[in-house]
Amino acid sequence: MKRLKTVGFYPSFDRSGEPTLDTHYCPGCGHGILHKLITEALVERGIQDRTIIVNPIGCAVFGYYYWDAGNIGAAHGRAQAVATALTRLLPHAIVLCYQGDGDLGAIGFNCTLQAAARGERFATFFVNNASYGMTGGQMAPTTLLGQVTSTTPHGRSAENDGYPLHICEILNQLQAPVYIERCSLADTPRIMKARRAIHKALDLQIEDKGYAFVEFLSPCPTNWATDAVGANQFILETLEKEFPLGCLRDRSSDAHPRPLPPSRPSLNEYFGTSEASDNILSDPNAPEVRFKFAGFGGQGILSLGMVAAEAGRLAGRNTTWFPFYGPEQRGGAAACSVVISGRPIGSPVVDHPDILVCMNRYSYDRFADSVAPGGLILCDTLETINVPPPHQVRRVDVPATELAGQSGAVKAANTVMLAALAWLRVAGLSSAGFLTALESSFKRKPALIPLNRRIFETALEWCKTHLAPPISSPA
């Protein structure tokens, strides 16, 4: 028997490494039905090439192998946040979220609630099978009272597990959503109503009218321990009683197209500089230099890293800045990673820095051994460090806190360290570039610019007298 090709899918699915027309879904699962309805609607509306589908963590995590449209994967529960970013960055795209009850109703519930409250410009297709289907059938936020799952072997109880969440009803309390409907995939008449709801949600996106949310009660024979017929019967006789079908809200006739998000400021406008354009100068010969800045909260560690990254940007390089710190506002450990490169940067994470800047002994003990061979460690001499640097790593000591204190601003020790980086010519960056980046960091506190400029220049003179000549590479 010849198999009919459904429009909107890829010609073959290569998830397993071999071309096939079989999905990974269990027999009787509702995902295949819903995939077909969505892809056909995209083709019928002529928006297939404009559409980006945000894939969830759950049974539909491999949707990007099937849907012949733009696809992007999201971390568990974060599909709504990713969709929000897409609509802001690509305002003319049609954005869809496809999520299950565990992904959306549990870890992702707050993302969903806030996106709906803002009335973001995308549609959400919410698959409710009252269980965590992918991971073994654990209790989900929508699991029914008395329903047996792998984590409720005696059935869900209100006293111990709470009541099932009614997501549509919760979102219907918000002001912003334009369209909210609950459908079922249990039989042909219901599937046809679901089809109309999908078209409705897509039309609202084509018209830029805002947030649409469609829930689908979907069969899960495997985790419900039944067959396809029994699963559909369970929806008709039990699930629909808990989650009544119907349109809870349709304000499409009164809704107006949402204005596009404002254009973002240029990087120069954002940082308050004008020495470089937004266009990164691709220079494959410029080496990738990885920094780690570390110390205690309150020492300006994160600001120091950000200024270094901005100096790289002003030089026309690709840059990333990645902070990590504890919950304390002051006194706790703080660090950040910076990568400056003439080529696109694969990851902002720095495990083996070329340059390590330590503002205290704790940071030296924690990170010194991770510095790459040929690298450089720059230390503040506020605390004596008698431990020699690792093999093939150079260490330079600078009395940063002392020099800053002599200038009347002990908190500006990070500015002294910046001057040392400038003198050593790390990543080939100039002193002028570092100073421009430093001044731009104080654009909201211009009164501090003269003081920090003076400390920077004083520290630079100290480096010329006490440190070896500049280096042209990271180490």
C-alpha cells in the first residue's frame, strides 16, 4: 500500500541516522495527529518559511526532525522565554511554542504566565496528556485525582499532591491574551475543531494581534497502560470532564495589531562610545584570548571584565562576558570570564584561561592551576602569595589596592589592574582602547571619570617603571 505524504513535513526523517517516514512516537499517541494539523495549516496559510517552532523538552523534543519549518530547541520549560526573544529579535517571523504539560505546566509555568501576561506575539500549542510522557509517566501538574502514575502508584491525592492545574482557566484571568481554547484529539469531529483552532491561532499571528493559547487533550496509551481505543475513550469519558472543551476567550475581532518592538540601540550608543562600529572586523589572524577575573564581591571584578570586553569590541573583535558569583552583595566570591577573538566565539565559558586576574589569595588558590601553559597570572599584592605559579605560567604582581589607596580611592584597585593589562598589551589591545572603555563604563557617573583616568595613568607609569616590557601575546 502506498503511503501518502503529508505536506509540511521533511521528505524523510533522519533522527536515527537512516532515512525513514516513521516518527519516534508510540502507537496511538496524539502528537502525530497534532503535527499533521499544524504543518498542513502552515502550508495552507503560506507561512511555512516565515515560521519558527520552539521545540520543548518532552516527547516532542525531536519535532525539528519532522516539521519543515524553522526550529529552535529550548531548555526545559523555557520555550516561552525563547519565543519571546524570537519575537523581539525577528518581529516579522511567525513564532509557535509547542509544549507538553510537564514542560509548560511545571518548570515552565512562570515563563508561560509572564509571557501571557505580556501578551507576547506568538501562539502556544499545549499538549495535555496528564503525565510526564517522555520520562516514564510520572505525575504531571494536570494529572487527575485518583490517576495512577509511576510516582502516584495509589493514585493522585489532593491532600498529598494537590489538585490538577487548569492552565487555560488560569491564563483566562489575565488581561493580555487574545485567544484561549481547549480542544481534544479523541475522535474525528474533535480533531476537526482542533484544526480550526490551530488556523485561528495562526491567523492571529499573521495579523500580529498577540498571544494565542490552544490546549489539546491528547491520548497517551503507553503511560495510561491501555491501547489506542482505550486512550481515546479515557479522554472522552474522564479527561474532558476535568478539562471541559471550548473557547474560553476570543477577542480577535477587537484586537489591534501590536506595534513592533522599538529598534535596539547600537552597541556604541549602549556603551557610550563611538570609536568602533557595530560591525565586527573579522580577522582570523587575531588570536582568541581567554580571560578570567576573580576576587571578592565589591572589588569591581565584574566591571573589570566588562571593561576588558568593551576594549576588545572597540578594537573590532568578537567578545563575550560571562559572570558567576554567589548570592552575597559584598564579600562573597565573584568571577567572570571574557573571550576576545578575531573569529566567532563558540562559547563564553572559560575553563583554562590565558590570562587570570586575581584580586585575592582565595582566587589564586582556586584558579591558578587552571591557567593554560604559556599563560599569565596577574595578582594584587594585597595578600602575600608565596605559592609559585604553575609550570610554564608567568606571574606578575601589582600593588593594585595600595596604588589605588594612594590616589584616594581604594575601591579603584580594579582600574589599576586594567592599566597593568594595558601595559602588558594583552590580546594586542592598546592603552588608549582600555582607557576609552574605562571611561565609557562611567557614563552614568561622569563625575568619577577624571579620578579613574588619573588612577589609570598613574598605574600605567608604575608599570613602566616596575614591570618588564609589554608582551605581544597572551603570555
